[in-house]
Amino acid sequence: MNKPKHIAIIMDGNGRWAQKRNLKRVKGHEMGAEVVRSITEFCAASEEINRLTLYAFSTENWKRPRLEVEFLMKLLDKYLKKELPTYLKNNIKFEPIGDLRAFSPNLQKTIEHVKEATKHCDGLVQSLALNYGAKNEIVRAFNALKDKKNITEEMLSNALDCKEDVDILIRTGGDKRLSNFLLWQAAYAELFFIDTLWPDFSIKELEKIISKFKKIERRFGGLK
Ligand code: IPE
Ligand code: IPE
Ligand code: MG
């Protein structure tokens, strides 16, 4: 049976969730943050899952209205500060991916603090994708390797922010696209596109996806 070692999620649909309730889009982001906590705790409690990568802010999301971007930055800062005890209690290591240099010095400090404070944790790795774009990640990896000759797949993989292949890739919110998320690491991921909006996503739904995943015949190009 397949093991769901690395789960990656495109957490989409926050804005629509709020708009459906006549609320401001940012309320959806607030509710979305609650779901991040419960899904992370579920994954931390699972013996099989060792990495959870969550798409929180893309390199393209800067195009949004300034107020929404500012709200997301504040929410991230608040979330990390508030959740540090949750990381420690559940033995979760926080490992951000993406180009963090674009964030304010204060937010970078918070990110670095939580990363440092949890680096000894050896349960689940929760990786938040922040100012992340797969194309940006691959270009940065190429630049880091520019003086090397005969670059191999392994060398490129090790130069990426996220070095682990994805087993299950989920996108909530009804769209069937990757939006520049983990293009390299998802080469053989099993893809699950679901209509549920992220603030409505539940542990029950994740359990259903995992049990479907376990029954899939993964061939990786070979024959069974
Ligand atoms: C995903 O929800 C969260 C981020 C991109 C930060 P959206 O904000 O994209 O919500 P929809 O897709 O507009 O409903
Ligand atoms: C993808 O959602 C990015 C995150 C969930 C952080 P978007 O809402 O930004 O993606 P598009 O614009 O619909 O492709
Ligand atoms: Mg969206």
C-alpha cells in the first residue's frame, strides 16, 4: 500500500468562501488559518505522514490589492507567533520555502524565530510556501549551481527549497491547475482537485483522500 509521506496542498477558495457569506475576503483568510492548524495537527499525529507543504502566498499574489496583501502579511505574523506552542507541543518542525527576502524585516524575523525555535523537532515537517513560485525556485537553484559542470537531477533537486518529492497533491476551491506550485517535486504526485473551499476543508475529507491514494497503483513509468 502507498504511504502518504509528503502531502502538499494548494489552499484555494478563501475569498469565495467569505464572499458567499457576504463577508470581506480577508475573513476567509482568517478562517483558512484555523484550518491550517487543524490539518497540521492531524498530520503531526499520523505515523505515515512526515511532511506537509502548504501553499500560503505565491510569487504572483503580490498582484492583489495592497490591503489584502497587507492583511495576509499581518495574518502570517500573527499565526506564527500564536502557533509556536502548537509546533512545540506536537513536535513539528517549521520549514518555510520560497524567497523570503521580499518580506518586511519584522516578518522575516518572526519566520526565522519560529524556524530556529522548532529546528530540534523531529516529528512532522510543516513547510509553508511563502512568496513561493516553482519557476522562481528553479531559477534560484540554477543560479546556485551556475559554476558546476554536468548538473544531475540529484544536484538540482538538492538545490531546490523543497527537496522531497510529493506523494499527494491536493487543490481545494474547484480549479484544476497548479498555479506555479512544486512543478519539479510533483512530477509523480497523485493529484486531487476538490470543490470544497479551503475554510470548509476538514480532516474527514483529508482522510478520504488518503484512503483513495493508498489504493492507487503507482507505476512510475514501469509495469505492475
Ligand atoms: C487562497 O484563497 C489563499 C491565497 C491565495 C492567499 P484565495 O484568496 O485565492 O481565494 P479565492 O480563490 O479568491 O476564492
Ligand atoms: C494559488 O491560488 C496560490 C495559493 C493558494 C497561495 P491563487 O488563487 O493565487 O491561484 P490562481 O490565481 O487562481 O491560479
Ligand atoms: Mg484563489
